[in-house]
Amino acid sequence: MRRQLKQLLIDHEGNIPHAYQDHLGYWTIGVGRLIDERRGGGLSDAEIDYLLENDIDRILEQLEHTIPYWFDLPDNVQIALASMAFQMGIAGLFGFRRMFAAIEREDWAEAKREALNSKWANQTPARANEIAELLHG
């Protein structure tokens, strides 16, 4: 019964992997999951945590596969880079070429300066300052 219901709902609602507005203009995700707070929609804490854990796993896997020296970095530097990737995506993170060059040299003061010498730091200064403080050996 459950499998049939699931398929029926997918057939009727679709399976859309991003937020969209339904035919009444309410924000929805997935298989008709109402997330629009105007109609009482949203996510539970458990669902938010599940999504976050998946996002962290995805980002760490990408970083592990794209930074050859990833496992040699101090934990605090890994945390900083992962946080930056979470905020601006992997491609955005790799735009910090001079910061990465400093990290490879273990020039932590320069890595911090380069992180803060950016559009990112101007747009989110409190966050950028907190993350830059993690860039040390």
C-alpha cells in the first residue's frame, strides 16, 4: 500500500529537486512538500539537520577529491575551507588562488590576509573575520 501511495503522489505532484511555486503560488519542494510559511509549511529540526549533514558530507567529499594535500591540513584550516565552500560553493572557494598559494606554503598570516582581501569579506565581514581566524597552522 505504501509503495503504491508513494508512486501515486509522485505521479500527481512530480519530483522536483528545487524550490518552486505550486499552482497556487506557494513555495514547495520535492514531491509536493509545502515549505511556504504563509500556509504553515516548513521543515522540522530533524529534516534541517539531515539536509545539513548531507551538505557537509558532499562538501567534504569534494574538497577531499580536489585538494591534494587536504588530509595534511590542520583541522581548523579544513573547517575554514569547508565553511567557505558551503557559503560560496567549491568554484567560489577556488577563486581564492592567492590564499591557497599561501596555505600551500603554510604562510598562515598571508592566507588570512588574502581571505580578508576579497569581495567575500566585504559582503560578509563578521563571518569572513571569524573564518579567517581559523587559518593558522
